[in-house]
Amino acid sequence: MRESLFVKKNQSKWTSLEQYLAKKSALSPSQLADLYLEVADDLNYARTFFPDSQVFYYLNQLASTYHREVYQDKKLGSRSILNFYFREFPLMFYQYLPVLGIAFAVFALFALMGAYSTHTESTFVRSILGDAYVNKTLENIESGDPMAVYKSMNEADMFLGITVNNIRVSLTAFVAGIFLGLGTVLVLMYNGIMLGSFQYFFRTQDLFWESARTIWIHGTIEISVIIVAGCAGMVLGKGMLFPGTYSRLISFQRAMKDGLKILVSTIPFFILAGFLESFVTRYTQMPDWLSFLIILSSLGMILFYYVILPRKLYKQTKLCKPILN
């Protein structure tokens, strides 16, 4: 590509970043990051093909100015954290709602397969949950306390262990997306089958409602954010498989950045799920209405944050629509 054509093709992007740095225009954090990645890509191109040109020096200065303005002496305060969780992330996440739907469908499909497999083969649940766990649960059922497993540990130790494990699972689901998304599907498959076989196992013991009203006190949030973490992994895989108009490297960088944001969004929910499982689920004799209230409140919180809020902010601002092609 000739230098003049290169400048003509990309001048509008460079001007947009110039205007932002001059405080003459506003961009959402996601748009600003995307714009900078494109300018950085143009800088690398100019460094390769026009190393001694004015356009190279111009782009190098533009990128340097961006770094000084955005990264130097930038403090992370409570306002920045709140802005991320309640505005920046939901606006960014709107574009990935279809991916979230796919992650949910994959998980639900394998959960049904797990339940069906347990229905057709009674020993299947042992291959998934292990003989030790199944035998212990049967002992608890015989003793009249089928949910005793949630009372077996100290609350604080249980909270720490569960929270760390849940975050580990979500991190695995995300990182596995680097294998073109197939690794993430496998993580969702395993967790879906495990949930389906686990829940159906209690049905075979005529304890479906007893188990559901107890397990879903914490499971509503826990399972939901595992699916969200699966969405993050699929975003990473999608960025590698379908770069669109970007180079594959830039597309991967964008997908990695967005996937990490999705992953970070799950941390408070995993902490809440760990708290519920450690400190609340163990009270298996609580009234049905209270269990039902906690489950519905948890489901409402998840749906609001990951579905309703992104749609609401998108309609209000329209800023999450791509402005650069």
C-alpha cells in the first residue's frame, strides 16, 4: 500500500484519537481502548513499510501522548471500580449477550445429558461424582440429614476453599478458550453433566425438592457465573477464529481484554456464592418460603446485572455501538 493511500484510509481514526486527547470529543472506555489498538496496529505497519516517513513519527507521537494521558499517574479509586462494574463493563458486555446465550445453551444441554445418563444408568453418577461422595451422601440420607455435607466444615474454612475453587473453575473456563473455544466447551460440558447427574441422583432418592431448595440457595449464583466465565472463554475463542476486519493478533488482543473484563465481573458473585454456601446453605431446616426468596433474589440479581443492565445502558447511551470499522 502506498503511503498516501495508507494515510487517506486511516486519517479519520487518527483524528478521532487526536480530538479525544485534546478534550474535544468523548469516547467510552471500550471505544477508546479499541481505537488505540487500531492506531497501534497502524504504527506497527508504518514502522515496517514507512520507517523514515512523517506518518511514522506522527503515529509514534500520537501513541506516546495517549500513554502519557491515560496510563501515567492513573490512580485506581473506589469511583473507578464502581464505574467499571456499573457502567464500563455492562456497556461492553452488551455486544456479547448472544455469546452468553450460547454458553447457557451448551451448559443446559450437557446438564440434561447428565440427568438422562443417570436416569438410564444408575452407576453413571458414581463415575462423575465418585464413589466416596455418593456413599457418604447415601449415609447422610439414611441418617435423616441428606444435606449434611454442607455442615461438615467450619464456616470460614469452607468459605475460603469454595470461593478459591470457584474462581479457579472460572479462570480455567476462560483460559481454555485459547484452544479456539473448544476447551471452554469441555469445561462447560463437565460442569453441566456433573450438575445434571447430581440433581437427578437426588430425584432417584425421592429428595428432588429437598435437594433443590438447599443446593440452589448458593447454586443459582455459582452456576450462573460459571456460565458467564464460559462466555468469557468463548469470546476469546471467537476472537481467534473470527478476526473480522482486524488482524488476527489485534482481534486476539481485543478478545483477551474483553474476556478478562468478563472474568473480573464474576469475582464479587463468586464471593457471594461462597458466602451463601458456607454460612446459609447449612441451615437446611429453614422455611421453604425463605429458601425460595433467596433463590429468586439471586436469580434476579444475575439477570439484572448480566442481561437487563447492559440493555438498559445501551438504550440510554448508544455508545456501545461500534463507531469505527
